[in-house]
Amino acid sequence: MSYTFKGRPRTYYPDFVVVDGSGKAVLLEVKSPFDMFRELTLAKSFACTQYAFDRGMGYLIADKEGRALKDYSYIPYDLELADQIERLIDKQGTLSFQVVRELFAASCGRIEFPPNSCRWSSIVTGP
């Protein structure tokens, strides 16, 4: 699948295509929690969502536990940490994930999901 990122043409191949017994297909991309929010990953996801929708397929980006972006949106976050990261990005232009991980670990340790959190529940489907 072709898409453009920062003015450059690129090609993207989802990790998996899952087809159920009725022939319904879902494009599946598996990423680590930190990779899910990278600018390049989001650009690919937007392009893949449109590609899948136009063809009557579903699209899902999830971590290895099956948590999708929607599941992460329910996690409370530290607004001061988010502001600190945003200021660093504004100042430096980019941040390595190592720096973000260190800031995150220093602030709140690790991502915790509530018991029985959604897994494999956020499939974007076409018409």
C-alpha cells in the first residue's frame, strides 16, 4: 500500500491479513505501546484505515496483548509529564524513545491497565 510521509512516497505492508470464515478481512498491525504513537506509525495507520475502509475491510493496530489505541486512551496520564515532553520536542525537534521511556519511568513507573481491560476490541471496519 502506498502512502506519503513528510512529502516522501512510502510503501507499507501490514503485519497480518486475517480472514474469517465468511471472507471478511481485517488488516492487522502489531506494535509496542511506544511505537503505536510514533508519527510514522500513525501516518501508516491513517493510510491503512482509508485503504481498508475503501475495500470493505477492517483495520486494527494493537500491542501484543491486543490493546488498541482506544484502550490506551482510558489510561490516566500525568499532565505535567505530557507538557514536559511537549516542551522538549518543541525545543529539540525530536526525542528518542529512550528519553521518553526514562521520563515516563521517572514520573509514574509503567503503564498499568485495569483488570479485564479491552483486548482485541477496537477493529475499524468498512461499510
